[in-house]
Amino acid sequence: MYSFKKGESLRKKLVFLTALLCLLGLCSTDLSADFQFQADLASRYIWRGFDLNPYKKPVFQPSIEYEFGNSGLSLNLWMSFSFANKELNETDLTLTYTKELSDQFLLEAGIIHYGWYFAPNFRFADDTSHEIYARVWMPEIMLQPGITIFYDFTNGDGFYVSLETGYSFEPIKSLETSLSASLGYNGGQWLAEGIDPGFSDLNFSLSLAYRWNDFQIIPFANYTFVLLDSIGKENHFWFGISLIYELEIKKKNEVDQIFALLGFDPFSCPF
């Protein structure tokens, strides 16, 4: 952090402050932001075939996502609260970049930080994990085929591939029905040493999304067939509801309000 040395003139301080304000003003022009606040209440926490919430208890999973204007970058904070032990069991942070490759293909890539910060005797090296992923899919095709490859390079130590398809339609205005399916292949991720990799889970999902202005309410139901005994012996039916609020900010950064109060014009720096 910059600090002024003792004896520096007031003029130098004003020049520094003005330069800083000019820089902030240039950075604040034409910025837009999209926020999405989401709260999910689900009967189970099933992830890639694993049952991550014991005793078949429900979970509350809130999240907030921020999109950096039109840059394609977004940052998501997601948490899972278990009603089994009444604790916040997991906190994940995901940085994502999305780019349109052509009229039909979209690319998404990112990095995920998984954190189990409330684990007994928490140690960062043992109770966090990190994963990179890339996804290519065709959202304009009827069945929206796609493939996602995940690679955990820390505690998960392995890869996971998901083949995906889906179909959406709107039977009545403001009500979107979505059907989707995915087939997962576990390449050793979170499996005990010596366990052979293989197709791990087959998932089917149905959701109904009702939109009212910036709000959505989405009841959903899922069924997961577990294909690897090392992941679990039972298939899983689980359901829940999602509440979503989207906030879009198109105006300039609120720093401009500071300029107005101080009487500065950020585009006419005096030096």
C-alpha cells in the first residue's frame, strides 16, 4: 500500500489523489453486473453417485453468483447446510469462463475450490480439494448434447467425465419444463486405492421453472442409478425446490457518485 512520506507537499498529495480518482473513473465506465441469488432445499445431497449427506436427511444449499459484465467470467459461492448434523458442511468457490465457439458450440471452463471448513480438527491440506473442468455443449440443438471433463488435482486425485443431454419446452407462458439425463464415468476420483474406474452413475431429472419478473421458482425431481459398488449399493430418488432472484445492474459503477459529490470529472484530469 502506498503511504506518503513525512514532509511531502500538499500539492503532491492532491495530484496522487486526483490520479487515483481518474483511474477509478476510467475503470468504472460502462460496467455492468449480473447477480444471481439462489436457495435450494433438497431431500438428499447426491453428487456424482455419492450420497454426501448421512441418514437420508435434507439439505439447504444457498449460492450467489456474480457475472463480470460481458467478459464471460463469473464467480459462484455455494454452501451446503445439513439437517442431519445441523452444520454447514461444505463451502465451494467456482470461477468460470464461458465463450461462444460458434453458432452451435459453447465452451465453459473453470476451477472449483471445495472446502469442508467445519470438519473436526480442520486442516487446509486435508479438508479442501481443487478441481479444474471444461465443458462443451450445443444448447441450440434439440437434445442439447454436451460433455464435461473434471480433474481433481489434490485430494480427489482423479478425473470424472459427464455425458449430458436435455430438452426444454414451454407448455404455457412463463412455465418451462426441462428433462435431462447424464451418464458419469469415474476415473478414480474419490475412490479408494486399487478400485477400478468405470461408469459410475446414470441420472435423470425433471424440473418445472416458473418465472415472474426477476424471480424463478423451480421444483425438481431426480433419480440416480449407481453403477459402481465402490460408490454405493443403493440408487437414489431425491427432490426439492429452488428459489432464484436475478439482479442486473446496467448503470455505471457507483464510484461515479463519489465523483459527483467531490466535483471531479474523471475524464478531464488536470495533468
